[in-house]
Amino acid sequence: MAVYKEKYNKTLLLYSTSGCHLCEQAKSLIDAANLKHQFTLEVIDIANDDELFKKYAIRIPVIRFERSLHELSWPFDLDELDLFVLRMF
């Protein structure tokens, strides 16, 4: 039961936008790493927020954990994604 509760305290944010094929690839890597079973995934469309668009427009896809300043920007592969997750927890 504790693992289930912890999942909802750890939210993985994926900064993305509609029609972004690289963002789709990043989402596929997250799916392949089975991270959705360990963390809650929230996909954030940067097109809906001027500040996020300024910050991430040329960098997406970008992932980070909620309540963390550390980010992983594209390009990244499955190994780099796994390493990023391990470093965060």
C-alpha cells in the first residue's frame, strides 16, 4: 500500500505540444520504461502558457519531476531516462 501512495506523491512532468513528433518519441520512451507504474505522468502543453512557451519552445520535449528543478531535455534515450529517474530518487 505504501508504494501505491508514493506513486501519487511523485509526478513526472512532460513538457510537450500538439504535433511534436519528438514529444511523441519521449512519451514512447516513458511508456517503454514503465514509469507510469512508478509515477503519475502529467503531459503539459506549452502552447497554452506564454511563460512555458518562452522557456521550452525550442527545447521540448523536456521532463522533470514536480517539485524539482532538474530537467532532462531532448535528445535522450532510454538509458539516460533511467539514469535521470534514479538520480532523482
